[in-house]
Amino acid sequence: MVNSKNGLNGSGRMRVLVLGGYGLIGLSIVKRLLDEGFAVTSLVRGEKLGFQREPRCNWLRQDIAQLQSPASWRRFLHGVDVVINAAGALQTGLRDNLVDLQQIAISALVDACEQNEVSIVQISAPGATADATTEFMWTKAAADDRLRMSKASWVILKPGLVLAPAAYGGSALLRMLAAFPMILPIVHSEARLATVSIDDVVEAVMMAVEGKVPARTELDVAGSVAPRLDDIVLAFRKWMGFPSPLRIVPLPRWLVAVIGSGADALGWLGWRSPLRTTALTVLKDGIVTDANDYIQLRGCPALTLEETLSRMPSTVQERWFAQMYLAMPILIAILSAFWVTSGIVVLVSLDAAAGHLVNAGYSQKLANLAVVGASIVNIVLGVAVLWQHWAKAACLGMIVVTGLYLVGGSLISQGLWGDPFGALLKAIPSAALAWVASRLVTTR
């Protein structure tokens, strides 16, 4: 498929530009390309994280959604033979605007590739049609349509539900559900989801780049059998070594709608919950593929669900991740509620709270000022931890403020340590929870 207009560079290596190179699919593509001797550059939002993941790659910081004209793409295409678009997001939120990211920017990229005779491998999705019910699908479809109308050399790959050792989005959701204690709460349990190993996706990309897939070809990349959702989750549960659930509990649709709306709200606070309405809609609709063309080109079918899991490690890391991923939103909610509530309670009982300072010899005015200031700090930290961008800093702030409270409380009255209600002792587990949360808030 590759258009050889740009030829090879001085080292004899074909040059590839990967969009979204440290994502679930993108990073595996980048590593395989480098292993095969390609010269690889990737556009990402954080090049530091990219270098941590794969130091052999040339990482460039660039928000793809801002590249909305062919001219803005031109400098990134100089000398490039093929572009692999593995970028994308599940749903519009604080971090992402899908129309900008998946439609406008990629349409501009197609124009630029057409003008510069650069080939494109587009990672799309089954169900990406103009009349799709989710923004994710119809923005993908818009980019696919622009490719189909272009004169560029292209291949569109539509993988099913991608399963990999790493876990983002849907694969993280499966692990989270599988880790639920005792029972298995589930929705749309009968939905059919075609799964695919990350290795099969990467192999399809390599086939396209190396010219083993004819130009202007669209391929569904998935296993030939689409298991039911409940069977997939149970397979993950068995794979991670958790006992079978005592009962499978279908969730009522009204509750699922509430959960989805809550997750959407968290998306506007920067959190990438796998329970947003887009993910739930995809589960409801199922993932239907036709892998016959892929099987014919490759000469063998993609791995089944069982084969995929058997080739992936299942160690304590996977079990810890699944359980902590389930506990993380609860942990953040508890911290926020604790700090906001404690601030409000102190304001409501201002006289009693300030009395400790007055008894220690401070003036009433200074005592009131100190208590009100501390209460405001508590409330601010409790609210800030809900915003993903500030969550880590807020957690560290909670630890520092707790330390100040403990030191200050000890200086004012050592008797507070013997308070039957544990006025100071309660702060220690709160700080410990904040420290644990600060280690877990990174989403990538």
C-alpha cells in the first residue's frame, strides 16, 4: 500500500508517522515498527510520557485537534512515507472534542496526505457510520468517508474490542466488572462483542504498511466468533483467578442511565470513565464484524477470546489493577466528601472550634479567622480533588494540611490526642488515603 514517493531515508528505513503513539493500540504499533527497523515519529500530547514508554521513538508534542488545515499538517509530513492514525477518544469532555479530533483534524490530514502523496492507515471502528447513535462513531465515519473520496493511498482497519496486556477504556471496564466481589453486576449481558488481540491488530497494520493489503481496502479485524458480554467478563474473572460470582445481577436500565450520566459529568472534570454513555451504548449495540476478508488476506483467523487471554500474563498486577480501578472512584468520592464536610461542619460550629484556640490564649478574632481559613482550605481541597487535572496536587495538599493540623493541634493542646472522638487520630487515615489516591490518579 505504501506510496514510495518519499523513498527511504539515509539509513534505508521507511519513515512512519503514528498519531496517538502511546495509546492502547498506538504504543504496540510503535514498538513493532521500531522492532522491524522503521523510523518512527509520533504526535502526542505529552512527549515526556512517550519517551518513558518507548525511548527509541521520536516523540513530538502536538494536540492533533488543533491541526485543522492541510497547511498545519505539512511540517509533520516532510519525508514521511505513511501515516498511521491510532488517535482518538471515547467521548467529548474536558480533555477532548471529538469533532475537532476525529473529524476536522483528520479530514485536514487526508487533504495534506493527498497533496504530499503520503499513504494513510486509518484505525476506525465497526459500526462507524454517518447515522450512528454516538459521536464517537459518526466522527470516525466522517473521517473514513473523507478518505474514501480522496486520491491518497489508504487502508481502513476496523478492529473489534481490543484486548491487550495494558488496559484502557473497554478493556479496563471488563477487568473492573470481573473484579466485583461476590456478585457480577452487568447490563446488556446478551450483547455480542467481537474481540481481537492487540497482536492481530498490529499484524493487520504491518500488512497494510508493507503493501500486503491492497490500497483502498477496508478490513474488519476481529475473531470469527463474537462472545456474549457476560461470557467475556466471566472469562476475564477466571483468567485473573477470581472465584465465580455467587450470582449475576442484571442492572436496571434506569440505574445504568444514572451511572452513565454521572460518568459523563466526570468526563467534564477530566476523568476518562469507561462507564460513559458512549461505552454503554456500544455495549448495547454490540460489536458486529465480518472478518472473512481479513482471514483471506492473512491466511488464518484472528485469535479467539480464550486464545488471547491464554497468551497474556495474569499475575498479581492484573488483580490489583482490576480491584483498584473499581475502588478508585469510591476513594476519590470519600476524600472529597470528608474534606468538604469537615470544612462545613467547622464553619457551622465556629464558636466551639475556635474555643480550643481561645483556651490556648489566642484572641477570639484571631481564633475565628484561623478556623474560617482552615475550613475554606478544607473545602477547596475537597472540591479540587474531583477535577482530574488537580487531583494529585489536591491529595498532596491534603497530606501537607493534615501534617500542619497535627503539629498545630499538638502545640495548642496535647490533650486532643486523647479526645474520645479521635479529633487528631482521624486525620492520619485520611492522609493515608490521600497518599494512596495521589499514586493512582494518573490515567495513562
